[in-house]
Amino acid sequence: MAAQATFKSIKSLVPLLDRVLVQRFKPETKTASGIFLPTSATNTPLPEATVIAVGPGAPNKDGQIVPTTVKPGDRVLLPGWGGNSIKVGEEEFYLFKDAEILAKIQE
């Protein structure tokens, strides 16, 4: 993973080209029956995230802008690797390329 950047406000960060800013879902710290899980069991990042912001898209071979395939508010499935970590206060966000996102979750 790349070096971590820190910002004061998430609104100060605007993704460029085909980058997508996401926030991973936090793992549950307690089971449905009320048992608290140890931090070692909740350290693995979940593959699901919410899209916070997207860039306008990247140019194709002909120079035309191809828009990103997701929009803010979408739930997406992420790979277990990659992304650039960004810290805003105590919250952690990630920047991925649009092509790295595995799927959009529709319910």
C-alpha cells in the first residue's frame, strides 16, 4: 500500500480522472448474540465499500472522456489489495481506479 495522506476535510479531496474515493465498511465488533469479537478477528478489511466521490473519467485512445462506472452513494465490491489510503480525522478512505473495482452491489 502507498504512503498514507492526511486531510482535515473529505470535501477538500476531489478525485481526478477515473479515480474513485471509497470508504470501506467497518467490520462488526459484536455478534448478533452480543459476544464482543477480539480486534484480531476484525482487523481484516471488508471487501465492501461506499463510494464517496468520483473523478470525471479518463480519456480513451480517441481522446474522448469515458465516465466512471460508479457514482457517489453506490455500494461496491473491492479487491483485497490495492488502493491508496487517505486519513481524514479518525476516518480512513481509499482511492481506487475505476477499473480496479470488482462489482457494484445492487439490492
